[in-house]
Amino acid sequence: MTAPDDQTLTQTGLPPTGQGRVLLIACGALAREILALRDLNGWDHLDLHCLPAILHNRPEQITDAVVQAVEKRRHAYDDVFVVYADCGTGGQLQTACDRLGVRMIAGPHCYSFYEGTDTFAARDEVTAFYLTDFLVRQFDAFVWKPLGLDHHPELRQMYFGNYEKLVYQAQTDDPALTEKARTCADRLGLAFERRFTGYGDLATALASLPRPASSL
């Protein structure tokens, strides 16, 4: 259950019509999790528009992409919520959201809000490299190949020599994903740790969004 990048998804497949609907502008890396939470909780008032997940590797482009998406689509909705944390924008995304009058999820990045921002900050793990369910599935496309390790594996020490462990923050209890994450750790030469986080603060943030009076 995934969402194509740059596409608005609705429960009915029809164009959004307002009436209490909320548009989620989200990173494509969160699509599966957002749709799972929406379906599990019956949040039929939420529509999802995903920006390309590869912006994960180009954080300087995130703010402009979010602003364009909000300005293009907000007229059809009663509310807009940006499902990005700061994600390497250096506060620029929060500033833009404040200017647009829309809210966004709190925290520095998805690793933080999956684990719980306060819990993550208290750990202060500067030598840990994190993967989520999405990044385990897309490890080659988002980590291995962008760093050139597919052609130059000798660069691994330069990139990861200061890390001690790979922490897999599991959103789902999937043994196959756990084994794949363990393989990722082996490929990077890191110790392996799995933490089942579930959806963390993502679930809390989506649950806090207003619902149409007719659905309460």
C-alpha cells in the first residue's frame, strides 16, 4: 500500500470538495505509514499528496516544493497539514509554514518523531545511523547508490567510520524487513539494533487534526 510521488489520493477517488477535508502534504517516504494510519482509524477526511521521497537527499529543495504544493492545492480544503519535520531545511520549512498559516509535524526529522521527539533527544546517539521501514526497503536507492558505494565500496569507511551501530526503527513487525535491516548493517560494517517504534508521534499528530462534525 504505497502512494505514487506527486499525486493526491482520496478515499473515493473523486476530486476533493472541501466540507471538512484536510490535505496532508507529505514526504513520499511516509506514504505507506500515513495511508495505514488513515485506513486503520477511518480518517476518511484526510487526503494525501506526496512529494518525491528523493527530496530526502536534497533537503535544500524541500521548502520550495512544499510551498508550491500548498499554494496549488489549499483552495480545495478546509485545512492543510505538512507531514515533514525540519528534515535538514535549517528552520526554513517552519518559517514558510508559519507564513502560509499551515501547521507541520514537530521534530528535526522522521527518526525523531517515530521514536518520540523527547525520547530521541534524550538518547543523544551521535554514533548511530538510522533506518526506517521505508529506508530499509529502499536502502540501495537512497543510501548505497547515492553515496557511490555500488561502484566504490572502499568509501564506506569514509562515510561510516565514525558510526558504531545501525538502528532500525521498525514501524511494523515484519521479520523479513528486520533481516534486510540486519543485512544493511552488515554491509555498512556496523552493529545492529532493532527498535519497534510503531508510528510514534506521526500517529499522534494525525489524530489531532480536526474532523468534520458529521464524522464525530
